[in-house]
Amino acid sequence: MVVFTYDKTFEGLLTALFEAYYYKIFPDLLWAEQEPLPLFYDRVIPIYTDEEKSKRVWQGLQKKLSRGGLSFLTITWLSELADVDMLLFRYMRKNIDSPQSIELNFGDPDVLKISQIWKKVNQEKHRLLQFTRFQKTADDIFFAVFEPRYNVLPLTTPHFQNRFSDQKWLLYDVKRKYGYYYDLSEVTEVYFSSETTPFQNGKLSEEYLAADEKLFQQLWKQYFKSIAIRERLNPKLHRQNMPARFWKYLTEKQD
């Protein structure tokens, strides 16, 4: 059994594909660097991410796949599911070896699996857009916290940059401990250390809130309650349309 070890980045995965074709050695497993190796293997080949090699592979895939097929690759990667890298490796290899794209061949188990994962990740992205609740800070930054099931934050920034181009905003993924800040001109990646984290349980600390933010939050909660029709409450449907895992980050659900 041949094991490739790499840095678990998408560029690293593309580099692994390049090296596999270059040396004509294809892995049975893709393993993270520093991770304990499996019990049984014949050979371990370390892969070092190379920007030029990964770029050449991507350019080759662009000739074989449509824009939709390429998005299947990048969006499926953001699922962070176990063994998704091996799944994508097989999918890319099949497309390279085939005289024509197999992206619509849903009879192939890898193509079907990728389409299913893509759908779930895309659905999570739309849920994030639906359930975003901004909190205004004292320095006029609109701040929102998430904890998505998949790493979909990069997929949401184009929407927010287009929709709220005249406002400074900061989106933060507490599960993966990174976020994106928009300063009216560009989007940059940001991180908070445990000492500088300005929020707890999805709520900004009082010292960071704008003077009128608490009033707006109270008004929103009151509006949410006033439009509810008690006789038509359906908790099961409510949880289906607004999953409980999002509630602690929704203003209307906080005490």
C-alpha cells in the first residue's frame, strides 16, 4: 500500500496529483503530515506543496471540466469530510484519463458522491446567508458569528461584499477560528487569540457594542414575537426550517 503524506491543503492535493503522474505512482491513501501512519503500508512518499505544480494541474483540469465541474472540486473540498481528498483525487484522475469529462456521469460512484457532498455544502452556505445576524460595534463594524457544519465562510464573502459594500463588516467562524473583515475596499482574513476574542457564545461583549445596538436587538426580538401566531405554532417545522444549531447566534433566539 502506497501512502502520500501532504499538508492537507487543496494546493497540496493538486501537487500530489502532479507527482503521481510524474512518477507514475498512485497512492492508496492520502495522509496528513505529522499524523501517525497506518499500521500496514509498503511505501510512504512525502509530497511538498508546490505552487507551480498545483497551478499546472488546475490549468489541465480547466481544459477538461466546465466551470460547474471545477466548482464541484473546490466546494466539495470545503466539506472537510474524512477521506474527501482521496475522493477528489480519484475524480480528478478519472477526468484526466478520460477522453471527455465525466462530471455528468452520475453512474460513476465518485461523481455521484461528490454531487451529494456539493449539494450539502451549498445548502449550508445558503443557511448561513439566511441566518446571519449582525451586531453593530462601537466603531461601526457589523459583526456576525457562525459555527457552520462545513467550511463555507469563503463562499459567502462575495454575497456580503456585494450586498453590504457601503458598510464595514466582520464574519467569524468560531469552529475554525478565523474570519473575514471588509474595510470598504477589500476583504482580508482575520484571527482572534483567546485573549482578544470580543464575543462569548455568539454575543459581543458590552464594551464593544454600539450605543444603540441593544435597543435594536430588543426591537427585533419584539418584532419576532409579535408576528408569531400562537395557534399556528409548529415546533417541528420551525426546527426543520431553522435548525437549532444556529439558534445561539440568532438575536431573536437569545434571552
